[in-house]
Amino acid sequence: MISDQEDIKVQSVSPLYETAPLGGPKQGPFLNACALLETALLPEELLEKMQEIENALGRVREERWGPRLIDLDILTYEGSLINTPTLELPHPRLAERDFVLIPLFDIAPELFISGINKTVHTMLLNRDPSPDVKLYMPSGWHEQS
């Protein structure tokens, strides 16, 4: 659905990973991936588009970190530092979460994250890989019908 948006071009999509949930109520595993997008939309406009997709897919916001059908996050936007009630960039917990860093590394290892002042690769250095992040489907999964 992201690639169907006329003002967003999907440049690259990571493999799909199965991960254990962090925090929140007891629930099953999640599927996580990252995508590199090209757009002229402002960050807030891009967030609005992502939320429209979530809503179209039936996203219901009931409980923080609770089970959900879909969750589209903006991790970073061309080095922007944003802190508003609706959007914080870079994503505030990006550097702590292997389920974000591992798929992001797959598509943009040298991406510099402003505010953290490190590349994705550097953030993953000297860390033991999380056993809770398991390859679920290789690159190209999103093109399968």
C-alpha cells in the first residue's frame, strides 16, 4: 500500500524478521521490516499517509505496546530532528531495538542517524545479535503475490 501512494517511492525493503514483543501485555511474535522511501512529503505529511494506511488495514489503538495488526513508524527523515506531540525523529527507541536496527542495517548500513550521531552499522557493532530477531522471509518478500 505504501508503494501505491503516488507521492511515495519505495527504494528498498529489508527482509522480514520475526521478533519477540518488547513490553506490553503477553502476546505472540511480531513481524518487522524496514523500507527506504523517497518522497517530497514533509515528515508530518508522511506520518499522516502512514496512519491512513494503518487505518485502512484496520489498525485500532487500544493499548500502548499491545497487539496490533499493523504499525508503521517513521524512523528518521533526512537527518531531521523533530520533537512534537505527534512525531519524534529520529524514533526515540531506534538505537535500543535490534528488531529495528537489523532490518535497517540490511538496507542502509551507513545511514547516519542525527541526534544519535552514529551510523546504523556503528550502533550494531560490539553487540551480541539478539536471538529474538529471526529471519522470517528473505528480501523480495513484499513482491510475492
